[in-house]
Amino acid sequence: MSAPEVSILLPAYNAGATLDACLRSVARQTFPRWECIVVDDGSEDGTRAVAERFAARDERFRVVATAHQGLVAALGTGLERCLGRMVARMDADDVMHRERLAAQLRALDAERALAAVGCHVRLFPRRELSDGLRAYERWLDGIDSPRRVRAEAFVECPVAHPTLMVRTDVLRAAGYRDEHWPEDYDLVLRLLGQGREIGVVPRRLLAWRDGPRRLWRAGEAYRPERFTACKAAFLAAHFLAGADRYVLWGYGPTGRALRRALARHGKRPSHVVEVHPGRIGEIIHGAPVISVDELRAHPRRPLVAAVAGERPRREIRDALSALGFRETQDFVCAA
């Protein structure tokens, strides 16, 4: 086998029911110079047998069997064995488009400033998708540039982890961490916090399976409060690093949860912006509630807009831009 250009990092745990379709999608890639590192994380079903069947007929598949240690440890074990100059993440229950590797490799080779690229996704099976997941898919597939990745970074993880292709040296330097919040979101925010750029190939190159075993449904680290804790930690360390006081726009459930999480890092709102006229003039945890127009009269502090809906965020962005605020420099949107 010629030296691989791309190493596919694929941890698997009790994935016997879906791994065959996943690996068949890998085998049919139009770009041939890949290796696929399947880390069997102590599975108790037929996962290892499926992986070894592929390895027996195609030497580009390599199987690493370990005791069950969890996803972060499996990722670290597989990463140590990657030989390619790029690492493409993949999950054992997903399916990649036959041109995925070729398209993402072209994007990284064309733009040396990019540390990584993702792509758009199509969730399946379609008939069982909730309205919320359909909205999430539309949001993800609307992110099409490094600028949008950075602007949306505190709304949700702006790149689906199994779509990432990362330069191997960058990923090895960053590694994966277990901080009791999503390891993929942690990686993306760390890369962005280091000033690295993450791009997106604006094509649906991954079929992303939904189901009861997905970590976003079953994992403790993926509970909503752990996402909020992750956002707050990175906001405090980067966007709010130079200020203990910030302006908070929005005090619904999203704004309240983020305020509490930021307070654990010593960050507290100086003012709360509200559009409802009946709330203007109130005091919330020592912060006066002000109108949008009153922002002009106050010293400019970093502003965090914490609202759940895409339409309200768009309206906030428009209002702040009209006031001369620059996104990611003067304000960020969170959810």
C-alpha cells in the first residue's frame, strides 16, 4: 500500500448493526490514498468481526482493539496510529459521500491558512426527525465559511464532528480532552481560540444518523447544561478575557443559564438589554435593564447576545451592526 494521504479516525463501540454500511462508504471513496483506523473500544457485539472482515480484504483498513475506555480514550489511541498528513473523523453509524475525502482534501490544499474543514450533513432516517433536528440541520448547512464558523461558534458546535478533516500536526498538538462536556465542541473552540481557521465545504458529504444511541441523546457530557458550561468557559477565557463585566442581551432561559455559568468564572453583566418596554428600568442581579437605544449612552463593553431563536439572533445582529458593533470583536451570539 502506498503511503496514505488521509487517515480516517473511526472509534466504534457496539456498532455492529451500522458499521458495515459505514465502512462500505469508506471503501468506495473516489480518492484512493487513505487508511481507516477502526478503534474497537471493547465492543460486546459483532463490531470487531465486521471491521476485521473489511481489513482482511483491503489493507487500507486497520483494526485496533482495546478494552472499553470511552470515546476520548479511543480517539487518542487511534490518533497515535494515524500516518496520513490529514485526519478525517468518522463515526461508526454514519455514511460518507463517495467524494467526501477528495473534496475536503482539495479545500485544505487550496487554502493553507485553514487548520480544518467540515462539510454539510443530511440527517437520517428522515421520517423520524423532530422539527428541532430539522432546524438544527438547516442551521448547520447554512454555515459555509470560516467567518460563519467563528460567528456561530457559541450558538452550537458549528461543524459536525464526524465531518471534520484536520491537519494531522494540528490535531496532534491539540489532542482530545475529557472535560465532562462534548469533546468535539471542546476541540473546535480550542482551535478557534488559538486563532486557527476552520472552513466548510458547502456540500452534503455526510449522512448523519440520528437514533437513541447517539451521544447527543445518551451521553452525560452532552446534556444542555454541559454545553452551556463549555460555552461559558471559552467565552471567559477568550472573548471576555479582558473584562469582568459585560452587557447581556436577552434574559430568557438561554440568557439566564449563560449568566449563571459565566458568573462561575467571575464574569457578570453590567447591563441587560431588553426589547420589552415593561422591563426597562428593572434591576436583574445588580444589572439595570436598558433599551437598545440606551446602548449608545453607555461605555462600550463586550456584549453577549444569548437568545435561542435564529430569527431573534438575526434581528440582534442587524441592530448591533447598525450601532457600529462588530461581530466576534464587540459582540458574540450565543444560544
